[in-house]
Amino acid sequence: PALCLAAVSCCFQHWPPSGGDYASGIWGDPMGIALVWCLALILIKWITSKRRGAISYDSSDQTALYIRMLGDVRVRSRAGFETERRGSHPYIDFRIFHSNSEIEVSVSARNVRRLLSFQRYLRSSRFFRGITVPNSSNILDDDYNGQAKCMLEKVGNWNFDIFLFDRLTNGNSLVSLTFHLFNLHGLIEHFQLDTMKLRRFLVMVQEDYHSQNPYHNAVHAADVTQAMHCYLKEPKLSKSLTPWDVLLSLIAAATHDLDHPGVNQPFLIKTNHYLATLYKNTSVLENHHWRSAVGLLRESGLFAHMSLENRQLMESQIGDLILATDISQQNEYLSMFRSHLDRGDLCLENANHRHFILQMALKCADICNPCRTWELSKQWSEKVTEEFFHQGKYCDIEKKYHLGVSPLCDRQTETIANIQIGFMTYLVEPLFGEWARFSNTRLSQTMLGHLGLNKASWKGVQREQAGSSDDVDPTFEEMDSDILPQEPRLS
């Protein structure tokens, strides 16, 4: 740099005065002019670099890192140099933390993954090519992180506000909460899990939920996971469940609506969607959620250190839990639950009985929104109705092809109050009434108390809107004639 400065200074000292001969000396020689400009550019670059306090490492290697101490941290990959948004977490290529053997995925597993969810394949391929995913996480300040940690200390409280927690974690509620619960229950240590693989798995799960869905999104999955944790703490369960049971429960809760398209099963069947054909019109969405979860488990390699037999058993039992959330099978599970309680033959020392109770617990967690406080329940009610009405935009297609308008999705004839009262009457009250028979604790009574108050609140809204207190939405009767209201028995 000193030589460059001296050379440039010397050149300018010989700059011809006004009226001088520009064709003479160094300024008349094109090569001389080029030399001066090159020296000047080198000097400017050096001065700028020193001023910015930057450290640059340049190489022909396409994975060279460029570190800007006053700017972003960036990674150049084979896909090209990708600039991160200011204030965002830098993209980290997780391949640099793993050996080749750790990230290998069998061809058959990768093909299954691609077949089941094109969106998942598209997102994961972008992720591993180094392309920034939209809505990437922003760096949060210490105040937000501190508040989020304080909330996690009370993750077992039934009034846990998942909406606030999602804001404090900048949309990463599912990853943050589930990772915390894995650690809280001692699962990481017990199953010798690689924390990097676990976080990678949870990030992929969160990304595979459709954020554009008003209801069936990652926040709903986080809410269900938090509710499942509350149920796992109940005395009857906490003293009987094994780490294996807890592991299955949390994974199933976090993935139970994975890759949900935002429309219901009847719509998929009526429109001959490929998923309906693939699963023969039976538990179409639930089968898809399960298979999508299996695909991510295999891709992440989270349990690659386990035996093949244990991995297959895990995948099968997670499937049993997720399939139990099919609302069209509500009557079947409820009848079995009621029969067990009538006979008093549930024995939680029996692995099959424990698994059945976990199925019922996940069913409760999935539809527990009416059992939350009014402030939380009302938000969920508005979101699920918004999703119903969003599906209703397809009603023109259904009418055109004489498919019949999907229940609950017609904005012109349905209201939030009517939908919620029917939902509580025909689905929620019978299920939580039986759950209270099984686990007659403070939590179960609290849930029933909130359920009664919320139903009364919606009836008040209904009276204001329709001027009648006797209207109950008959649509739920049409959805499944077998799911009829039965008085919950609290004995």
C-alpha cells in the first residue's frame, strides 16, 4: 500500500499544468494511465477494508467464507452467493458439521419423501442448496429471549399463551417448545440424541407446516404439544409412562398435522385428490401427516443409532397416535374409552392400555381449544373458522360439478358462534367428559369449567346475532350421524 501511494503521488506530481502537453510523459501513454488507475484502485480497496474493519478470505474454492465484521455472515455455496436480509440469522450449511456418513439418506427413503410431499422436497432442497427460506428467523434481543425463557419455565400451566410465546420466539414456537420439552423430560440424555440432529428435525417439521393456513399451522402444532405435556404430567400417567411413551407422544403431537393443505378430507375425496386415491379415502390427511413425519425422521437421521426394529416400531406407534386424531373415527375411540371406564379394566402397567390412553390424550390435545381460557379459545375459534371459510371459496367448484358444498365452509350461512356451539356439543363435551372420568384432577375440572363458560359466551353471541338462544348448528349431525351428544359422566 505504501508503494502504491508513492507511485500514485509521483504520477499526479507530474500532471501537466494548464496548457501543457498532455500527449507527453506518463499521461500520454495508455499503459501508463492504466497502471496509475490500477494502483489507485488497489489503494482505495485497502483503505476501505481497513476502515470497515473487514476480514476477507478469497479462494477459488466455491465454499469460501466471507466474514464481514460490520455486516452479515454469509456462505457461498455452489448455488451462488446468497445475500441474507439484514438482521436475519445467517444461513448455516449444516453439511459442514457432519461427515458424509452422517448425512447419507437411502435412495428409497428419499424417493418416498419426494412422493409424499412435493412442498417438503422443494423446501428441503432449497435449504440444503443454501437458498434463503422466506420468513427466516430474525435475531431477537435479550428482552424477547428472556421473556420466552420465563414462559418455558411455566410450560406446564394450562393457561400458557402460545400466541405470545410464538411472538417472543419470532415464529419459532414449535421448535423452541418441543426442544425444551425433550430436554425437560430427559429424552435427549436417555435416548442419546444428537442435539444438532434434533434441532434440525424440529426445524424441518416447523417448516413443513403451511404458515398461510390460519389454523392448521406450526402454532397449532405447538399448542397441541404443550397440551400433551400437561396431560403427561397428570398423576395417573406420570407415574406409569416410560421414556419411550413420552418420546412417542411428543413427536406425534408435534407432527400430527404435518403438511396440512388447509382443506378437509371430504374436499380431497370429492375432488379426486391424489392423496385421497393413495390412501383409499380413509383417514387421508392423518395418513399423510404420519407418512410425512416418518419421512422427516428418516431424513434427519435422529434415531439412526437405534436398531432397525426399534425404528420401525417407533414409526408404527407414532402412526397409531396420529391416526387416532381422525375426527371421523371419534365415535369408535370414544365408545372403546367409555367401555373401558365402565368396566374399570384399564391397567397402565399394560403397554397396550398405555398406548390407547396416549391416543385419547392426543385426541383431547388436538381439540382442546374450547377448554382454554376465553381469550385463547376465542382466537382459535376465529382462526379455524377463517380456514373453513377460506375453503369455502372452492364452493363454486363444488356447486359447478354438483359435489355438494363442504360443511361449515359457507360464509353466507355459517357463523363462528353456530360452528363453535355445535363443535362443543357434539365433539368436545363427550370426549372431555370421559377424560374427566379417567383423570378426575384439577386440570380436567378446569378444562370442563372453561368449556362451559366458553359455550355460554358463544351462546350469548349467538343470541345477539340471531335473537334466539335455541339455535344449534345441525351441520355436525350431518358430518357423522353416529357422533351424537351424550351427557358426560363425571363419576
